[in-house]
Amino acid sequence: MSAGKSGFSVTFPLSKSQITPFVWVGSPSVSGTDVLLTRSGRVAILASVTDLPEHTAWYFEDYVPGLTVDCGNFSISEAEIIAFAKEYDPQPFHVDPVAAADGPFGGLIASGWQTTSLMMRLLVEHFLSPETSLGAAGVDEIRWPSPVRPGDTLRVRGTVLEARRSKSKPDRGIVRSIAEVTNQRGETVMRATAINFVLARNPASEG
């Protein structure tokens, strides 16, 4: 797996005409009233896409519904597909290019579990924080609507669907989000809805 060094960005639900790149001034936050500095030096209010540092500690309060994080991309080769499948998912259309050519997908494809694992790596690097991530309750849904083929470049994006404070453990919140993976043609090859526990920045406050 070769990971791309694409920009790490945060997107809010605005139209394309409203999208303007910014860089953070001071500590990152997702408040709609933060003052930011544009690349040209102008001060502005938080807009649609914001470049963030490679590592930022994200707390429960930062995961506001509608927040979208671009987690970067990776490419996958035929050799990587076969090696993973031989170990974990040895179906003919994952391990044998000749057999796969006559199979249901017309060629070799990656195991969905390989796509899931590679997606998770980028989510851990860019959507979750080791300082605040408290694990997950599970995944409500996972889908692989299009196959992943050798040479594909896949982009990972995480979007917050819902965030609420835990009633039994007020030092944390419960975040429901959807992770999406698309290929170089813009086709969705995977999506999953997950529920995570995240440490709160202000445990005593209501969220």
C-alpha cells in the first residue's frame, strides 16, 4: 500500500462557490466564528475547507455534525491484493488473475476487508486522535458498492452524522460517522457507518 501525502482538510456543508482555503491561527477548532488567516494574509471567518496540521488532537466537542475530513489517499497493486487475499480471503477472484478473468467481476479485485483495513489506517491517522479515541461500539453498516482493482487510487473521507454527550459517562461523547472510500473515477467503493467513543475536552460541560 502506498499512501498519498495529500492535504488534510476539513469541510463544512457549503456550496462549491463558497469554498475558500484557509490555514489555522492558533489552536484548531470547528467553531463557525473562529478567526483564520488566509494564504494571502487576509483575516476571515471559517469557510468550507481548512488545511490542518498533520497531527491535531480532536476532542468530542470538535466532532460537530456535518464536519467532513479528507483523510488522504492510497494506491493498491495486484501483488498487494493477492498477498492479502492469500492470507485472509483466498477466493479465486482475489488470488488468481487467470481465474478472476472468467469470474463474476471480469478480473482480479481486492478483498473488501483489505479496503476496510487500508481505510481504517487513514482514519486513525487523520480522523481519530490517540489522545482522545476511546474505541468504538461497532459498525452499523458496511457496503462495497464497486470493486477495487489493481492500480486504483482510493481516497478516504470521514463525515460526522451525529454527536451526543454520554449520559452515563460525562467525560466522553458518542460520535456516529460515515466513512467513504472513492476511486480515481469518483466511484464509491466502500462506505461504513460507525459509532465511536471520544474523550471530551470539558468533561463537566453539557454537549
